[in-house]
Amino acid sequence: MTEKPDPEPPIHDVSTLTKGGSIARLIHRGEVYVLRVTRLGKLILTK
């Protein structure tokens, strides 16, 4: 039996997720996480 390679993961533009702002809220398994873009352009994900 031959294993299929994993499909290509989806790509999401952060500016689309934040609607041009610096914060997006993401839900994972019923928990809300906050994705922040810092002034230096780094990403921080917190619960």
C-alpha cells in the first residue's frame, strides 16, 4: 500500500485575517486565541 503525501497546507495572508489591523481572533477546539502583529512586524499568538 502506497502512502499519499500530505496535501499542500492552506496559505492565509495575515493582513486579510486582521482586516488590515494588528489583531485577529482565531478559534481552535472551542478556545479563542489572539494573533497580534507587533510594530516590528513579528507575529505573537496567545490564548
